[in-house]
Amino acid sequence: MTETSPRCVIFDLDGTLVDSAADMINAANACLEGMGRGTPLDPEGDAATAFHGGRAMLRLGMQRTGGEDEGLIDAHFDGFLRAYGEAIAVHTVFYPGAREAVARLRARGHRVGICTNKPEGLAVQLLEALGARDDFDALVGADTLPVKKPDAAPLVEAVRRAGGDIGHCCLIGDTKTDRLTAQAAGVPSILTTFGPEGALMPSLDPDGLLPGFEMLDSTLAALD
């Protein structure tokens, strides 16, 4: 990555930029408790499941308490979203160095956006609660378009809204979904190795691995 070649860098949100697992798991437990299933999820031990979304957490909780029921998950999912929205940033923080890394990119003229499978409204609410909404040029969520990741369309739209070029961008994420999204769009992917599923990321064969945000500049430079 050079100063003469501005890049559009699109990040996933949960598990990539922010550690939001505890707040999401607490919301899922509140929803499960309302179903009479108790609070079977652990904010630390189940962090990896949290980063796969609300339905994955509810499914795991139900499996531990008598069996999953997709109909019940559908019926109670809005309740999960409400519970999460009411306590969205109690424990959530940016990963060390994340905001500073984003600021460095923008200072060099690079466009920076977010493409997440969190509903757009909740993603905006979270960034505002963390005082970081203006850190990013664009945000595309799970419901911004009719499709979500791993379809390429949300990533392409995030790049467009950020004012970038799909031919000179990359996606930084933390799951197989992010790897597949980048592949579908024909752009490089960088996967983080500091999250709960970090040890699995090399097997997904991304274009780069990010052990910490202090390494972001050099990891991006290696793509050129």
C-alpha cells in the first residue's frame, strides 16, 4: 500500500473491529430466559458463536436446554434484537489499536468502511455509543440490501458508498463468511487471528493474516 495508490479498506464489525461478544451473549441469554430456557450461554466461552450472529447464539442456547426449534427462534428473534439494543455497549470495546489504525488509513487518503451482518440500525447505534460513527466513510449492514454476506453485493455497496474502487480494495474480517464474501467479489481478504477463532483462519487461505492492528499497515502493504 503506497501513498500514491489509495485503497478502500472495508472491515467487518463484530469480532474484527470490536469485541462485542459479552453484550450479544447477554442479550441472547435474556431472550432465552424469556423462553423459559434459563441463561445457558457463557460470555467468554461462547464468544466465537456470538460472532456468528444472534440466531447462532439462540440456536446454541436451545440445543443446551432441550433442543432447538427454528420456529421459536424466529418468533423470539425480535426480542433478542430489542434486548441487545437496550444494552448494546455495556461491555463492548474496540480491539486494541483498531481506531488508531483506521485513523492512520484515513489520514493517508484511504477510504474506510464497514460491511457487517449486524442490522444496519444496530451497527450505527453501536458506533455512535462508542463515539466512532464518523471514523468510517460508509456502513452497510445485514438489512441494507436484500442480501447479506457472503453475497458480494453488500461489500460492493460498501465500497461504492465509501467512494472507493472495487478493483483496489480489500475486506478485513474474522470468519469464513468474510473470506467467502471477498472471494465472491474478487477482492483480497485479510483475516484476524486475535479473536476466538483465530487459530482457524490460516486454513481458510486468506490473502493476509492480521495478528493485531499494529500490523495492519504492513499486512496491507504486502497485498501490493
